Amino acid sequence: MRRNRRRGPRAVVRIARVAVRAVVAIAIAGGVAFAATDAAARVAAHPYFGLREVRVVGTRVLDRRAVLAWSALEPGSSLWRIDVRGAVKLLERNPRVRSAEVERQFPRGVRITIEEREPIAVLLGRAGALFVDRDGQFFPPLGDEPFEGLPYVSGIRMDDLVRRPDWAAARLRQAIDVLDLWRSRVHWPPLSEVRPEPSGEVVAYPERTPMVIRFGAEVREEQFSRLATVFGLWRGREADVSAVDLSVPGQVVLRLRSERDKGRERERCPQGGCRLEI
């Protein structure tokens, strides 16, 4: 008991010393953290890191000044405090922007990379024309942006886009599938019009080739293979064919323009059979 009493005060002193040291260490650490935070704030606010240059790359049609306005990046703002994610969201809200990337370039610059939506067709309506891209997104033209060289998508009204968006999106997807597969055939004549029909099938009208081509509801590569055979057999005589029906699986139905072509090429039709109609 005596030994414990002698050691009791010493233990208390040791504990007190440890506590004091801990308090001092915490105070020092807090001071260092505060100093670091204060230094970081001073660096972030320093004019040296103020935004002075914004590079915009990837645009074809969009104006650089418009892109800057959409991003809401303000000259002089600290690069450390720029909301990169917020700027990306603002840019991608624009219907002409497919994707955007905003990157800090220290000490005083920002790089904006834009992927524009590329129109592949034109959708007509009472209020005017809209472009359509391969994702099925539609957007208005900029100023006097030309429509030349783009096929028209008919059979879908502007009202359908608002009142029946799912139905319109499905029909538009059919038209885009035809356009995508057609564009991969670089030697084929361009299309002037694609029309999804109420029956669920899709009708296409090539330029400079006076014929109507009917695809099935599910547009597939196999239908284009059959059509390629028809084009090969009737090369140079396309004007004799008024219509090609590919909606029947494994078959091609040709409608000719004159009696003299009745029965022509019957033995040379694509595999699976062929039927000629006048």
C-alpha cells in the first residue's frame, strides 16, 4: 500500500505530461491545417490562376462564342474554383451538342471539346424543318443551315413527337436503321425520302432511281443483301423497275413498268425465290 501511495503522484504527473503533449500536438496540427487551408485559399484566389483563355475544339457548325455562353465560364474566374461538371451539363443541354468535355489547363486556360450532333435526315412539320441525327434526336437548324443532300423522313408529324413520343421514337428508329444501312453502301444512289408506314413497314425512295423500296418492320442487313442482288441484276435498267418489296422474308417481289419485262430474270432471282409483278 505504501508503494502504491508513493507511485500515485508520479503516475498522475506522467499522465498530465502526456495530456499536455497531446494538446500541444493537436494545437500544432490544427495550426498547420489552418495555415494550409488559408494558403490554399490564397492560391486559389490569386489572379495568376484567373481564366484568360478558352479553347473550343471539335465544332463544325456551332459558333465559339455561343459555346462559351452556354458553358457559363466567366473570364477571370479562378481555375481552381471552376465547376467543370456543371459546365459540361450546361453544354450538353443544348440539342446540338452530343457530348462535351471541359478540361482545366493551368495556369490560365480551359479547353472545351465538343462533339456536335450530325444531321442525317430532315423531319418536316408545320412550324418548319428539324434535323435528325443517328441517335434519333431532333434539333432545329442554325440560321440558314442548308438541307441539301439530306433525305426527308415523312410519316411522322410534329404532333406525334409531343403526343405519342414513344410511338414516334420507334418509327424514327426504323427510318434511321434504313438510313444507316443504306449509307454504308457508298456506291448506291442517295435516298431522297424514308417513310415509316402505319403497317409497320418502311418505304424508301432513292434519288435518280424511279422506284419504291419496301422494307419489313424489322430492318436488317439480310434485306439489304437481297436488295444488292436486285441492283446487281438490274444495273443499267433500274428504270424498268417501279417497286421492290423486301418485306416477305427470303423473297423479293419486283413490280415492273411494262409488259415486255414480264418474267425477265425469273431464274436469276435471289436465293429463296422471287416474284415479278406488272
